[in-house]
Amino acid sequence: MTTYPILLAIQQISSELSQIEFLFSNQDTEPYGSDYTEDLFFQPTAVCFPASTDDVSAIMKRCDALNVPVFTRGAGTGLSGACLPVSAGLVISTKKMNRIVSIDTQNLTATVEGGVINANLKSAVEEHGLYYPPDPASQGSCSIGGNLAHGAGGPRAVKYGITRDYVLNLEVVLANGDVIWTGANTLKNSTGFSLTHLMVGSEGMLGIITQAVLKLIPKPTQELLLLASFANLTDCAQAVNAVLLSKYKPCAIELMEKSGVEISMHATQTAFPTHESAEAYLLFAFDGFEGDDLFAEAEGIFGILEDHNALDILPSPNADVAASWWKVRRAIGETVKQVSPYKEEDTVVPRSAMSGLLQKVKEIGEAYGFQSVCYGHAGDGNLHVNILKNDIDDLRWKEEIPKAIVEIFTYCKSVGGTISGEHGIGLVQSQYLPIVMGDTHFSLFKGIKATFDPKGLLNPGKWLG
């Protein structure tokens, strides 16, 4: 179908489902044509805003009958272009599906709709003394549905794990409008294939997640940060592995290159204790229920950091200072794009290979003539590599930099890593997926896709075509 017949089909759906808000004008739909991925934009044909699972089901039944492609969108904070409407079709926004359905303090679970903002869920459960650990950098704006669709992580994954570790059950609307629950609201479930975990990370290509039952834990009442500065990235990365091999267990270990810290400080106007000789920083977080325990943990790694040539080691003196340190760290990814257009690569390797990866990235940068800003979740081997365009001409940016990215990803694969730790594949990483996946993988993926979405209506044009 061409764009015009699809538009007519969506207009028919809109008239049949008058209780659901639809947008059609380019001016109104323009905000839904981009996300946080580079500078990509695709003008949506139309956008709708269902307010319930029944609404989503009704939309999908009609889209299935009229062969209308669908692009599901959460908060639009993704970094792989997975939600972008790359062809004619209907964008389904979950922003109105933002209810916290229940918080079960007896079974330590929360049931939420897909449009709930991560930070809002955290605040709600904390009122009950509970905690939802996954904390992406965009936690103040990203939605739970988007977190699930991408298998999001965050700084505290080193201790608590990632989003998929907290999912018990999902309500999903399938391509034909059928509604299923994928599992059970239990900690154990060995009943059939795990459709729940198949949906996590599926990037809107297998179904639309409308509700999730998530696991909670008691909220730690104390937190202490340590900030260590290093003269080079090698010492910094090697210190991470030494700490992880020790008996001391931080809940987060964040690596920040000097340039990223400086960009974030300037953009956010936030104080941060830089060291004039430092090229990299490590931010360690410890949490628990007894302050003395945290101080003992922090003191325990002082010697390890000093043995790896730390220039300075500073504890956070109070909660306000700790918040400012976190603010600088979390803002790096967003503020770097204010300096220059960039490509962000979400590399992940076994933790012991982090030092080698950092060295390889810098070597490749010298060979291809680009500046990179590196930062990320060093505690789980997840390094974000921002390649800045700066004065690179458009032809080199288009033709040469992808070759450099291939070299980076090939190195990740060679040491047992892969090309994405938490951002997903979506649109921008699809060309690199064959580096880590072979023909058999793609055959299996296509078979799964065909079972869930035989007409190929869900999020077309991404890594599965």
C-alpha cells in the first residue's frame, strides 16, 4: 500500500474509534517522528493515544484487517531508533496509559501500565518502603514499556541486575488484537516457553506491552558515593576489575572520561570535583541499611584504588553532593550531543576486557581521525562510546566512520562481548548485527516474528525488515 491508502485506512479507524484521540496534521505529529537517536526524523502518517488495553486491542484489530503498519512509542527516549516510523503507518503512543494499577506490599510486586515513567514508579513504591532498582540514565522521562522493549539497564545493574530480572508477567496485545498474559505473578514459573522474557527486548516487533507485573525489593535506606580520579583510562579500567574481584560489592561502578565530565558540568551548571591531572573518573555507589557497613565497604576499596594509581579518592559528604555527582554522570549522554552530532555505540564486553576495549576504541579513533567520549557502566562491562562528528566532512562521516564502528564491534565480539548492552538494535544498529549473529540466528528470529506477526505490521523497517 502507498502512503495515501494507509492514511485513508487510519482515518477510517479514527472514525470507528471516536473515543481515542488521533492526530493527523504534520505539525501535530512532528514531535513523534524522532527520539534521542542522533538527528533522525521520520514524519508520522498519524499518531493515536489509547487510554487502555481495550483501546490498543481495538486499534490492532482494525490495523490487522486493513493492513496498517504500527509503530509503538513510549516516552521517545530510545537511542537506537527502534520506535521511529520509518514508513507509512500509525504511531501508537502509550503516554495516556500511565497508571500504577497496584502495589502489592504482601508479595512485593507492582502492576503498572506501559506508559508509567520509571522515576514515578520508583517514587510510588518508595512510599511503601520498597524499591524498583532498574535506573536508566533517562529514568526521569523514560517509560516502563520502553524499558521493557529494550531490556534497559542502568548504573545499579552491577548489584541488582537489569530490567528483565524484575519482570514476572506481561500483558501484551498481539498483532491481530488478541490480548494475552505471558506468565504468572510468581517468583518461579517453569510452565512452557518463557514468553515473558521473549517480549523483553523485542522492540515492539512481537506485540505491544500494555501492563507489567514487576518485582520489588525492600528499599535500602543508606547510600554512600566514592569518586576516584585517574591519570589514564587503563589504570581506571583495571581498578574496576580489581574491586570486582574483592569482597567489597558496590551497587554501581560508573566510568567517566574527562571530556564527558567537563561537557556535562558545563551544560548542567553542576559542581563536580575534577582533578587537574585526571583523564578518567570512577564513581562508586554503596547502599544498604546500616551506615557503618557502607563506610566499611568504602574504606575497603581505598587500598585497591591506591594500588591502581588513583590520584584522589573522595567520599560524598552529604546527600546534596551525592545528587550533584549523579546528575553530572547521568547527563553525559544527553549533553554530549549539544557539542557535536555524534554516534553512540552501546558496547558491552566481559568485565575483565574493559581495559582492552577502551584502548582499542582510542586506537581506532586515532586511525580514523575521530574524537570519542567514553563513559558507562564499568561494573558490568557496558561502555558507551560517543563518536563526535566535529569537523569530519559528511562523506567521511557517512562512509568511513561506519568502518570504524565495525572494527569496534568486531573487537567486542572477539573478546566474548556484543554490540548492545542496553540500547537495543532498532534502526541504527541493524547493519552491524551480522557481526555477532549468523544465518541460523536470523532464521530463528524470522520464524518467531512470523508466528507473532504474520503480516509484518509491527514496527517494520527495523533490524528484522
